[in-house]
Amino acid sequence: MIVAITAGLSQPSSTRLLADRLSAAVSAKLQAEVQTFELRDLAHDITDHLLTGFPSPRLKEVVDAVAGADALVAVSPIFNASYSGLFKSFFDVLGDDVLDGKPVLLGATGGTARHSLALEHALRPLFVYLHAVVAPTAVFAATDDWAAGGHNTLHDRIARAAGELAALVQATGPTRAPKDPFALTTSFEDLLGRS
């Protein structure tokens, strides 16, 4: 299972379009199902979690999907030379080890190509800090990339990045089931027998 997280704020969104293109390319390489989540639909849930420390059922479903995914496609619009606050807030509410060793493909959108460096100085360091295994090629799509001339170059970058993520998934194998923090490591019989 591949999970795509997109932090576009408008609808329709070029950020969602890029996430769809990236996840479709990865899905074709791995023959895997893709589940896409738009963070704009979870903005209140994410804020509530930051304030209370408890996820809503809807947010918990997304966090569990990310934890159980074999790979993650994460795409953010670029604002003020970095990822969006909504994007960062979502990754702030994930558990400490949710992305440990998880293959991740990064993408970003912006008005001009000059914002593309945000992938390397903002997004990649965030995911390295979270111990994800980030694909070498990150994909940036500026407004011009969606035009007829830029589309072929964008398509090539998407194909390359999808191939790299597919190779990472094959190298790391399937994701282990997320740990249940309430699961007993000792049976009730052993617990009662020792009292």
C-alpha cells in the first residue's frame, strides 16, 4: 500500500495533481494500491490534536494508514521558501517512529522554479530527521511545468523518482504492522502467576 499526503489548500490543486501523478507512477511500478489524503480536509483535526494531544478518529485513520504504508508520497506547496504550515503540522502529530525506515518520495509545487530548492533545504531535512529513507530524486512542479513544453520534462522527473521509490520499497520489504502501544508483551497468565 502506498499512501500519498498532499497539502494543497485550493480545490482543484496543482499540489494534488502532482501527488496523483507521482503516486500513479509508483503504483504502476509496484502494482500497489494508493490511498490519498488531502490535509486541507483535516486542518481542524490536526490543530485540535496539536492542542489536546489526542487525534480525532478521522485523523487517527490517516496516521494509521501512514504507519502501515509500504511507502509514502508527500507533496507540499511552497510558501515563503518552505513547506506549508499545514504540511509541517501533520508531520508534527505523527508518532516519533512512524517514518523510521519508510521509503518516501518528496514533491512540491510553486509558482516559479526558483522555489525548487525548498525540496533540498526544507523538505528533505525534515524527513531525514524523521528517519525516513528519502528517494534521491524529489520532484518540483512550477506553473510552467504543467504547460505543453514543460510537461515532458516533468513526466521524465516523475518517472525517474517513481523508479527510485519502487527500488527503495523492494529493498526494504513490506512494512511491519504498527506497534500497538497497549499490547501486552507478557501474557495475563504470567502476570497473574507472579503476583
